[in-house]
Amino acid sequence: MADAGREVTLEPAAPAALVCQPGALRRALVNLLDNAIKYGGSALVTIRDDGHNFTVKIADAGPGIPKPELTRVFEPFYRIEQSRSPETGGSGLGLTIALGVVQAHGGTIRLANRAEGGLCVCVVLPRGPQ
């Protein structure tokens, strides 16, 4: 995404193997990055490997999400900004798809508003068998 001119910064971990479906996982992470850029203007991505799990954090500098909405945004077709046109605002499936893919890999997604502003999406994925 950074190569395409989008404002994304990556703090990678050392290379390591992850047992996964790469196409599906790529789609989930792209959905999360697209949201960070669309609603937060930029994305800072950090990847950590503790030997058991990979943790991918995507932080943006946007307005965040109202606390009551933090779990609802994973519901199919749910959009916080109901007034937006479907042509410009998406269908409300990006987070639903990301959640399904991450859970299918045995992982979790957690959303949290950052104290300094913006949203942080935390994806934890088990490494799988060595």
C-alpha cells in the first residue's frame, strides 16, 4: 500500500513462518488497512512475534469509534456513518470479513480507541505447528 502512495508505515518483525491461507489473510489485513486509511488518514502497522503468536497492530490518527460501537462494527452491513452513500462508503462487510478470516485462523481481533486519538486494531494469530 505504501508503494501505491498510501500513507502506511510498517514496523516489521523478523521473518518467520505462519501457517495460514495467505490469500484470505491478505484480504483481511487489506480490509483493516483500508479502513485505517479511509477513516484515520494513515496507518502505522507493527508486527510482533513472541514465538507462539503473531500480533499485528494497525493504528490510525482518526476520530476513533464511539465505545458502544466497538463491537457492533463487526456485524454484517453495519456502518457507523449511516448517512454516507453506499457508492462512496462501502457496504459494511470489510470488518465482518476480516473477523471471519482471523477467527478461521484461530485468531482474534480487538478494537480500542487510542488515548492520543485514533483507533488501534489488534490482530493476534497463532503461529501454528512448527
